[in-house]
Amino acid sequence: MNAVLNVIAATVILVGALLALTAAIGIVRFPDTLSRMHSATKPQVVGLILVLIGAVIRLRGNIDIWMLVLVGLFTILTAPVIAHMVGRVAYREQRGRDGLLAVNEMADDELDQEDD
């Protein structure tokens, strides 16, 4: 049973590391910030969570498991907030690029703010 859990832990860690690698490649390869946000948040967070799950399986019975759980929770809570803030700044900085967004809901917000 111990060997099976070690194989499962190694597999989950490897899959998580591959997801994190694809996220890093996406950050380098995508042309603009709004495109890079996808690879900077979703696969990176899922990859980290998978690595942490693999580490928890591997370290079963150790006191350090709770620290790994806290790292995972903190990442899940902060990644959407960071992506939202980066997205708003990137939108403001790249306004000159027409056709970048299929639906531009923030343009209506800016018009409402200018009217006030």
C-alpha cells in the first residue's frame, strides 16, 4: 500500500509540474498581458494545487501537511484577486488596441464615470 501511495504522489506531482511548465511557457509566448493572464492564473494555480496534493500524500502523518494546506488555500484565495487587478490595469494600458476583446463591458463603465 505504501508503494502505491508513493506512485500516486509522484504522478500527481509530475502532472502538477507539467501544468506549471505549460503556464510558464504560455506567459512567455502569449503576445499581450490580457492573453498572459489566463496562463498566469488557471494552469499555474491548478499545477501548484496538484503538487501540494502530491506532497500531502507523500508526507502523510507529518505535521507539515497543514502548512501545505494553508499555502493551497492562500493561493486559491489570492490568485483571482491578483488576476482581476492585473486585468484592469492591462485593459487601461492597452486601450488603443481595437478588436482585442470580443465583449467590452468596461467601456460602458468608463462612459458612466465620465458622465458623473
